[in-house]
Amino acid sequence: MNERPVLDVEAIERATVAAVAPREVEELPGWLLAFDSVTVNRARSAVPLRHDAPDASVVAEIFERYRARGVSPNFRVAQLAAMAPVERELARLGLPPQQATQVMVAAARDVAGAATGEVQVATEPDEAWAAVFLGEGFDPADGASRVATLRRAKGSLFAGIREGERVVAGGVLALGHGWASIHGMRTALTHRGRGLATRVLAALAREALQRGHDRMVLQVEVANNSATRVYRRCGFGLAWTYAYWR
């Protein structure tokens, strides 16, 4: 395996927010604020754009900006020592940390070789692609919200593995801010354990390389051990872990 990409926290966070296309985005010094009513937390949370002592003095103002819009305050904060002042302010405001999530990065040239096999890639998702989010094992309301969010982003690519008319595994590639970011990885409950997610990742990595992007990033909940194992086998390594404070 080659060396993992050099991290650029601000670029990763901007790419992450762009890929989920919030209805509204604001900036305060050192912070990016996303506002939306969807279930996707990345589309409705505030995130610091740096990991070296971000400005904690604006946390209370951010909190009030969410409340003024009738949206529950939600902060996405890396679990690092430098974030202690931010965490203290969030705790003072009564927000607990939850849903620990890993940010993982890889070189696309490594991921591209993880698997072969037919994967269809399109610039627009069809209803069969969307249906993989709504099937057995998934919350249909959350799935519909995620599909709507992913469809809104400009320039994304939608990968799917089909059996007949049915899509049994899929994922999304968004390109921006120097990163190829992976979102919406899903495999039908009846088709798990067959290496389909690896095929989707490898196909999206090849698409990223064709478009001049070799740095890949994705996010996965710490509790999702099976997905984490797949990503590690494909060449992804941990960049940092964050929690949602809400």
C-alpha cells in the first residue's frame, strides 16, 4: 500500500458539506454551519474548519443560530485534546456527545485495485438505485431523506451493482476541494458478505482517478465494525474520530 494522503482538515470538511448539499450554509470565524431538516447529521450540523485550537467563543452564537431557525443545535467535533474548550462550552449548553464516527482516508490508486467486476456508474440515480436505501434492514424514512440529500449535490456519481432490474449495492462519489468523498454506501440485506461494497468502492476509486483525484475520504460510525473492516481492507486508514454534540 502507498502512503495515505496528507490531511487538509478544512478541505475535507468543505467537501463533506458540499456532498450532502444542505439547504443553507453559513460561516463564522473558523466554523462551517449547515442547516437542513433532513435526517443526515452532516447536512444539519456545525463543524470547526481546523483542529488546532478552534475558536470556542462562537459556540454559543452558533447554538442560538440553530435555535433561531427552529433547528436543534448540532455540532460535529473531532475527539482531540485541542477541542477541549469547545467541548466544555457544548457541555455548558447541555449538549452531550453521541454517535462516534470515524473519518477515514485512502489513496484512490490503492482502493481501485481492491476488486474487479461490473459496476454501473451514472451521473443521475434512478429509482432502482434509490430503492436499495428503502429495503429490508433500513429505516425507510431515513433512507428517503438520504436519497433526497445525495441527489441534490451537484456533480456526484452514483454507482450500483444490478441483478436484473434490482440494484443490490450502491454508493456515491462526490468530487470537490481536492478530495473524492464516498457517501451513501449501501448493500441489500440479502446480498451482504459477497464483496459487493468492495466492488463499488473500487469502481468509484477508478472514477476518481480518471478525474484527477487520488485522495479519498469517507465516514463510518465507530460501532459499524463490518463496514470498517471492508474499508480497511480497501486501504482506508483512520484520520480522526468525531462525535455529534446535540
